[in-house]
Amino acid sequence: MEKKKIAKYVGLGIVLIVLIAFASIGLVMGDVMSYTATGSQTLNPNGTSAGKALVVYDPGITGTAKNVAAVIADDLQAKGYTVTLAGIKSSNVLNTTGYNVIVIGGPVYAGQPASSLQSYLSDITPPKETKIGIFTTGSVVANSNSTAFIKKEIALNNTNIYRVDDVMKFVDTNTINQKAAEFVNSLLGQ
């Protein structure tokens, strides 16, 4: 009887070690992917520009965050903004001067945001009047539509020297267009 209990606990221990190893590999791979996000492009509106927007993304392992960022950038462009869509390791993302809107996004793995996302959020100093939006991508989690939950998940706290106007978590790739439009409208106060 005692041998069965020991075997059961050893088996559970091995499963736990394997799960931790896979989670660690995922975190490392996610951070490695941020180093590939070095490009940027400018999207010009049709007609007169309503302002300038910067959309910064860490693509993550799957590229979902990059796709979400592109949809958000397109929506901002459609609303009349001149948009710079840039990877988080792009050379021009730390200069936030002159932007009316800044959107930052990236993946969350096992409840932890990508380290590049955290570093970027800590390093920027946007003008006080700039509207700031943050989005995350990841698996479905209880309360994933709760602003407080998302802020906690990406470890936003009162030590930031800038105000965050809106946050959103994208968990279903089938609703990216709809949720991106909601996010942009909310961020812009529309």
C-alpha cells in the first residue's frame, strides 16, 4: 500500500517538473521572439491627419500580438491618424514625443507578461496629454475582460509616471476586429 502512494507522488512530481519545464521554455521562446520585432512602418490616413499614433508590439511565439497591433493600427488610420506600427525592438519606439496616442501590446504566458513588454512600459516617458492603451494576448482566463484584472496581469501599478487610459486582453482570434474597434473607440473616447 505504501509503495503505491510513493509511486503516485513520484509520478505527480515528474508531471509537475515536465509542466514547469515546458512553461519555462515557452517564456524563453516568447522573449526571444521579441528580438525579431525590429521593423516599423508608417500608415498615412486618407486626408488630413487627426494626430499621430504609435502602436508598439511584441509579436510573441504565435504572432497574435503582432496581428492585433496591425488591426489596431489600421483602425487608428481609418479614424484619421498617422500611425507608426513598430516592433518592440525597433530603433524608434523609445521616443514617444509628438504622439497623441500610444498603444503597447504583447503576450502573457502563464500569467506573466513578456519581459520585453514590462521593460518597455517601464522605460517610456510619454507626454502627459498622450492617450495610452495597453493590450495583451493569451489564453482564456477568468475575468479577462476586467480592466483591473488586466492591469494586475501586466503588473501596472501606481509607480508608472503616466496614466493608462484603456487596457484590453485578446483571447479569441475570431473577435480581433470587433475587440480592436471597441478598444480604439474606448481609448479615443468615442
